[in-house]
Amino acid sequence: MERAAVTARTSPESARDIPEATVARLPVYLRALTTLSEQGTGTCSSEELAGAAGVNSAKLRKDLSYLGSYGTRGVGYDVDYLRYQIAREIGVTQDWPVVIVGIGNLGQALANYSGFRSRGFRVVALLDADPARRDEVVAGIEVRPFDDLEGIVREHSVAIGVIATPALSAQDVADRMVACGITSILNFAPFPLNVPDQVDVRKVDLSIELQILAYREQRKTGQGAPA
Amino acid sequence: MERAAVTARTSPESARDIPEATVARLPVYLRALTTLSEQGTGTCSSEELAGAAGVNSAKLRKDLSYLGSYGTRGVGYDVDYLRYQIAREIGVTQDWPVVIVGIGNLGQALANYSGFRSRGFRVVALLDADPARRDEVVAGIEVRPFDDLEGIVREHSVAIGVIATPALSAQDVADRMVACGITSILNFAPFPLNVPDQVDVRKVDLSIELQILAYREQRKTGQGAPA
DNA sequence: CCCGGTTTGTTCTCCCGTTCACAAACTCCT
DNA sequence: AGGAGTTTGTGAACGGGAGAACAAACCGGG
């Protein structure tokens, strides 16, 4: 990492172009480091950390090198120091307000998921278009009508929205979110969202994952595809 | 696609080595085709289908070319015909029994998720290690003790297991699954599973997805990483 | 101070996936 | 029958990521 001067772009001195694949792994490293820290480990080698994260050690080292030179040759990495550096890079040292739209089975599970809060994400509102759901309380949060979206986004400066609605409503919800100023969307609805370029979307599709497994399973058993 | 004779490997005449990335997209195409079919569309071009699936049309055509030559130049694809071909290739024309372990918030949401059954996946059992959960009924299925795993797997010839437990139990559950003969695992627990090579694992990690969005969000707002 | 052992950071090579661009093939109209 | 228009299937160029391998850097002992 050359680290030459300061790139004078948006961020003061942090890395400029971390590969997509690396960004996707940083949270995994972060979690592994947290586990190690809780176990009282003060220092670890790239081999150990890679093992705990389930990746190749060379890949781990290359990933970390994009952030800077936070290790010591011959020694390894200081667990807490590296943990902080990654957390800072990802942005989980700050608090991210989040809204969840669609309080069905999945939406409720998400609202109750403790992994969000513990990683810096705070669910500020649960929204649902169904009037029957009004005034219901899920995970200690009152369910509010979808039309409240704009007010909530403005009030809490929400940048991240989660869509857990049926497929048919997903695009409408996304459009409204974008109109309100939300710029990152996590989509659980099985529908390919169409959004402006500046808006980031990540999708999680449960049945697709199973279908991928089914494909490989089919090939394993050698039964192939029926003619 | 040459389609030369018969490859004489495991499967009778289907494609031999479909790229991983393509396999991951086939379910998306399948869903888009189903939607088109329900709308009464009989034929579609690669451009239309690509639009409905949210991908580039060139990529779509190349993906489909791995399966065979199912389109007609100058015309497009027959929706129902192509849909059947993809479904057969993925293996969703048959019925896949599935067990879900860990009936917390997420496990319950998964058990209730209608998208599984409608795509050829049948939840044959819900298991939980917590005795307090025994005899509870979720999604019309009785929750049974985790120790029943082996009997259930044997009885229903289960090949696919879903892990929705806390991180600490995930590896144990996976080990038991593998010992029972399960060869495909969908893991929702935030823990990198260690399994033998012949076992396929796909992981879905909710908080990692949000962290990836947070990273990009942080860069967008230009606030960068605090020094 | 010097040397062996250890571990990081980085370079280099290979492979997979994406995209462009175009020839082949089909339809429809005259 | 022939030609214009359309759309597929694929060859080729391109970019990015994975992994091996190695030089640079650090620690500790004598």
C-alpha cells in the first residue's frame, strides 16, 4: 500500500478503492476479531484469523492491505486495534438508523434480530401498508402506516431501508423510499428492483439459495436432469 | 451449443459444466418467466426477459446458451418451454424435503415462508434443542427435539438442511447434519461452517448485508472514515 | 551486533465472469 | 422466391479476483 500523501477526495486519508469482494468480507473479519477479543486473544496471525473467518490466509492479508498496514511482520495483528480499524472503515462505529417496511413473518424476524442493534443499526420504525397491522407492537416498536415513511426518514435522517414486503409491492416501496431520500436498500422481496444509479441495493433471496443447493444436489446424486 | 451426441457422464444429455455465476442466476430467470407466463406472455425476447430479471441481455443469452439452444433467432424464446427447461435443469421439477433447525424468530419466518413450498421445497420437520419449544406448532408443523434429526433424515431421505440457530450452536448442528447424511446446508447463523468437501454450504448473513450498505453509504455522504 | 525463525505485505500469474460485437438463422412482406 | 428487418448464439477482448510465492521487516537469543 503506497499510502502516498493524501488523495484529497472525499475521505481524509482512508483507502480509496477497496474491491467489492473485499468489502463483502470485512464484516466477516470483524466478527471473527470480536470473537477472538472476547476469548481474550490479544494478538493473532493472519493464519489464525483466516481460520476463524473461514477464508484463505493469503486472501485475508491482501484484503487487509487495502486498508493499510496494520500488522507487524513476525508478530501478527493486534486484535483490538485491527478490530477498530475495520469497524471504522466499514462505518459501524457510528449509528445507522434503519426502517423496515413489511411486517410479515420475515419483517418481524428482522425487527427482533439482535444482530442489527449490536452492530450499530437501530430500527427506528416498522411500517406496513395493511391497516390491520396498525398499532401492533413488534420488538417493542409500534407498527405505523406506510405513509409515515417520509416524516420518519426526515426526522431520523434515515439512509437505509429494508424491504420485506411481498414481491408485488416491492417496487412501489422502493420508489417511495428513493423519493424520500433513502440511498441504500436491503431487499428481501423476490423482485429485481429498478432504482437510480446513486441508490445501492443488495438483495437477499431465500428461495434462490435453496434452488442453487438443489441444482448441485441433483448433480451429486447423479440423477441428472430428466429428459 | 454443439449438443454433440450424448456426454455419457452422470446426466443423460444435459449440460456438463454450467458456471457458478450462471447457476446463481437461473432461479432469477425462472421466476421472471413464471411472472411473464402468468401475465399471458407466450414469447419473449432476450431483451424483455433480461429486463424482467434485472440483468444485461447479453449475459442472459450467454447463460441460456449453457443449457442448450432453446430460442429461435428472429423471434425469441417460448416462455413456457424455456421455463420448463430451466426448472428441469435446476431440479425444481422434483420435490425436495428440507429440515429446519432452530425455531427462533428467523426459523419461524422460514417455516412460514410460502416461497419454499411453491418452488418444490417441502419442510418435513422443525427441530429445536430447547425443550421449552417441544410440542409447539409452527406453520402447521410440530416442533420436535433435535435428537430426532437422524430418524427424520433417514425416513424422508432429506438432503438439504437449514440452520437458523444462534452462532454458537451452528457448527454442532452442521456436524450432526453431515453425520446423518445431509449434503447441502443453507446457513443463516453468523458463523463460518467447517464441513467436508462433498457438502455444499451457502450462507445468508443478514447483518453483513447491512454492513456492506453502511460502508457504501459512508463513502457516499463523503464523511469518510473518522481519523 | 549478527543470525535464524517467523509473519506480513506485495507481486505475478492464472482463471472466471462480463461485455461487446457480429455472423448465423429465422420471419414477414412484397 | 428474394430481401429487409429482427433476434439468437458465440467468439474475442477486457477487467477483476484468487492463490502461490517471495522479499521485506520484525523478534529473540547468543
